[in-house]
Amino acid sequence: MTEAAWATSARVPDPAAGHDGGRRWAVLVLEPETASVARARRWARQVLTGWHADEQEWTLSQLLTEIVTNAVLHADTRFRVRLERDAGTGTLRCEVTDTSIVRPRRRHRSHEATTGRGLQMVADLSRRWGVDSVAGGKTVWFEVDPDADLRITDGVSADWLDLPDAAPAGRPPSLGESPLLRSWRAA
């Protein structure tokens, strides 16, 4: 079976998971529909909880949302999401494979543009990322470290993230605001 044969199969493979020495992995195949973005995030959150890797959830969710959204909007093919975690280093790798040969590219947009910042965000928040050609398609991948959520406070240029001014003194942050964003605003 070729690398991309799963994409044309009439049957969508069941999500798979495994453990091999110091690596754990999980796989999910999704259809090119907007609901797949939220489904991928929920699935990834469950996988990370099972792996006791909740500290990587915020960063993974942001980057996974971008890459899966790109697969849905631009590839428009069935796609596979694969998570892999190195138990020794805690590094998490995420791969999204589709059967479109069109490669994503980073764009430089004005501050007024409402789209086109996603791959810059992937570059800023990931340890490293890339695009690999596979038989009949491509894999877009990124890696995040166990402390990836802390990188945003360490001088990462995040022009893709347009934050409002910090809350006035004495006013609590809004519900759902991450401690990471609060610390970044305070810096």
C-alpha cells in the first residue's frame, strides 16, 4: 500500500495509537470539512491528557488548528493527523498529511490583513517545522518542546498575535484567558 492509499480508500481507518520504546503515537483520519478542525483539537487534547502532556496543549492546539484548517481549505482531501511524543525529551511532533501536492507557503501581510499569518505563527511557536513530499501528497509537520508555552515570553516576535491592551489595574483578566497570555501582556 502506498503512503497515500488511505486517502482514497472507501473505509476511513480507525484511529490508531501505539508505543514503541521511548515513543508514543496516535493517528486520526479526517474528512475535508470544517467540523474536522474542532474534532482534531478535541482528539489531540484527549491524546495529550492520556500521555500526561497537558502542558503542551495550548501551543499544540494553536498550531494544529492552523495546519488542519489549511488542509481543509486548501488541500480539500481526506487527511491524516499523527501525534508522536518522545518520552525522554517530551518533544511532541504533529504531522498532517494530505493528498494535495500544493505546498503551503509563508506570506508577508500588512498589519491590516485579516489572513495569511498562520504559518508565521507555526514558525514562531514551534521548535521547528517543515513540509515533506510523500507519494501522492505532502506532510506538514511541526515539533513543540515540553515548555513551548513559555517561549512566547522569551522575545518571540509574534506579530500574528494582535493583543488588546492589558486589563486596567484591579480588574481580573477575562475568563478563559491563559496565564501565558497574561504574562506576555505584562512583559
